[in-house]
Amino acid sequence: MRTKIINAPDAPSTSGGYAQAVEIIGASRFLIVSGQIPLTIDGVPPTRFAEQCRVAWANVEAQLRAADMSLDNLVKVTTYLSSREFAAENRAVREAVLAGRSPALTVIVAGIFDEAWLVEIEAMAVA
């Protein structure tokens, strides 16, 4: 088995010494995507929750593309919300993005690293 670090060129770069995603190559391909934050490529978070959620999902998709995968490869998604008040909007955006796909899913209400970020999404995918 070997691993490949994935940092998509069309997503924000990391600043904490971690990989955006790690691809595990062996009998099957397994991709672990670090928590994707609601920053656009220029490092700016939108102010509204739904837009932050869409940006975080776009960043998840960028990491999947960089590993030659798509949302079809997702097997697990964990979403961190800064407040329970965003639960309904989160679900609506997620359902629109996943369009009928059904990966295992966890939603956690937690303090997020930067107070400007209202959501963070991590994922696992296989191919």
C-alpha cells in the first residue's frame, strides 16, 4: 500500500502543515479528505451560511477531482456546524449537492477553528 498527498490547485492551499486529502492506493483506492473550509480560492469566506456550505462542498469536490474521483465515490461525510440554527440550511444544500447520493453521514455542532467559518466538511471516498 502507498499513499499520495492531494492538494487541488483549484482550492485554497493549506497553512497548517496538513494535506487537503490523502489517497491510499492498494487493493482499492481510498481517499480521506481533510475538513474543507468555506474559503474561496482567494481565501475569502462568504458571509451567508448557505454560500459557505456551497463553497465547502466545492472544495470537497476539488479534492475529489484532484484524485480522479467524484461525489459518486463518497462513502462517508462529516459536517461540522458552528450552530444548530444552520441544520436545515445545511441539509438543503447537502441534498442539492449530493443529488440522491447516500454516503454515510455525520453532522456535529462544534466550535470551528475560525469564528468566520460557519461550516466545515470532511469526507472519505473509494474507487
